Amino acid sequence: MNSLQLLHTLGQSPWLDFIRRNYIQDGSLQKLIDQGILGVTSNPAIFEKAIAGSTDYDHDIVMLTGEGLSAEQIYDHLSIADVGMAADLFRPVWERTNGIDGYVSLEVSPELAHDTEATISEARRLWDALNRPNVMIKVPATEAGIPAIRTLIADGIPVNVTLLFSVERYRAVALAYLEGLEARAAKKLPLQISSVASFFVSRVDSLLDPVLESKAPELQGKIAIANSLAAYDVYLELFRSPRFAELAEQGAIVQRLLWASTSAKNPAYSPILYIEELIAEDTVNTMPLETIEAYLESGDPMERVSGHLEEARHELETLADAGVSLDEAAAELERDAVEKFVVPFRKLLEAIDAKRESVVAS
């Protein structure tokens, strides 16, 4: 077995953080499935690079412009088509794993991140449009996102909760998942609803390392992992509890933690740092292509989390003693992350508009 397949044996599912039409159509995505990739995540920044940065979609943009569609409607059509094609490729994985893996994620518009009702409406629309059981709708873990998550799980829609940086916000997300399941249980509805909570990793170090250089240099490159392990500690607390056990008896499955933003941004760090240190049962790690290639080449899979939970607690205590607020950092990262998806989303719509105008002019 290669290193990706070895992750399966340790209870972790490797997913791909990338989507592009020609990658689906030329057999490259199927090759990754054969190598052990079990799902796909996407986001507005990924689609901006795929659609605006290539000619893969130009024919469809011309055709859809001729039908009178706006730039946003064209993006909607293109993204739904790509996610649908990818989901069809992953359907055998979904069937083989009994609905645990094999998912492809599509995100609601980032401009809805602070609007609960609009997020719910958009998630339902995307779910209905895709009409496939192995699709997850991505919803941001903003304050407005929490009630949306609860409602969508109660609806039976698989949700990928995204933009998680804070352990306490993660707790709120996991509780929203449990509450959604309990709402279904009260109505005697099936409880096997897959969901993941995407906890962002490397951006924490990117933000805090410069601060720690003078305050606590021994913590540089460690807080992102410590923060993630603290979230996993909460996962163990909630999903090993009598409350969840009662739901599990009725068919519920755990909401897995998904490690996101796992490419190392600091060239001084190993490119697989945030893979190797976060291997744990019932987790997902979604990786960009270059990180997958690096892991296939030099990955050394083994379970490392359980023996490091106490060390992570100590590192977070040392961080607080140094006068650095992880809560404030998480809040800043959330604000920046929403903006980092809004900006490429708007650039994407501008790029589609430019292509539409060139079609109209010709």
C-alpha cells in the first residue's frame, strides 16, 4: 500500500482540495481515486483559479451567455456541473464505504456568510440541483452559520462546515450537528447523515509565528497543531458521550473533524508537517495536489495524536502565558478567511463577465 492507503488503515481519509474540469475529464482524478483519495473539497478560490485561469470553460460560457445567463448564473451552472461530474466518479467510493466517504463539496456563496436564512435557502437549492447522495454542501462556521448547520442536518443534507479556527466555535458546530440529529430522531427520521467539520490548520501558524518570534520562539510552528489537537480533544468528549451513544444506537454516525489548509505555507517547514502530525481515527485530511504528491513520496503514516494531547495543552497554556490570545487570532482568521473567499468569488464573476462581453461584442 502507498502512504495514502496506509492512512485508511489508521482511520483517516485523505481527500483532495482541488477541482477543475479537465482534471476530471482527462482521467487524472480517477488516478487519484485509484491511489487512495476518498473525496474532494472545493471553494470559491479554487473555482476562480479553474474558471478564470483556464480555457476549460470558455465553450460553456459562450453557450450560456447566448442563453442570456448572468455571470453569477453561469458560475452556478459551471460549478454544479463540475461537482456533479466529480461526485459521479466518487460514487463507487461512497457505496464501498457505506456513505462515510466518496463526497464532493460545493460551497454556498461566501457573500452569504453572515445571513442564516439565505445560507439555508442556498444550501437547499444546491443540494436539490446536484441531486446526488454523495455531495456535501459547505457552510461557513460563522455565528450565522451555526443555526443554518443545525437546520440543514435536521433536513438530512450532508454538510461540510468550513472556516473553523476556534476550538470553542468547533464545539458549537458539533453541538449544532447533535441538535440537528436529535430533531430528526424526534421525527423518527433516518440519522445516518454524513458531515465533516473543517478545522483550518496552517493559517494559525502563518498568523502567529511572527508574533511568537519575540514572545515565545519555542512555540513557532507548533500552535496550529496544538490548536487542532485541542479540537480533537473536544471531538472525543462529545462523540464518546452518552448523548451521542443514544443517537448512534439509532444509526447516527460521527461528524468527523477535517483538517483543512494543510499545505505548509512556511518553506522552512516540511511540506507534509500538517499531515504527519494530525493522523487520528475518524478524521479527514484534505490536501492540495502538491501536498498529496509530497505525501506519496515521503509520507510515514502512523497515529501520532493520542500521545501528544497533553503536550498540546501545555503549549496552549504557554501561549496564553506569553500574552498571546488564541481567541483573538481565531476571530481575525475567520474575518480574513471570509474575505479571502469573497474576493476571488467577485474576481471570478468579473472574469466571466469579461468573457461574456467578448462574446456579445463578437
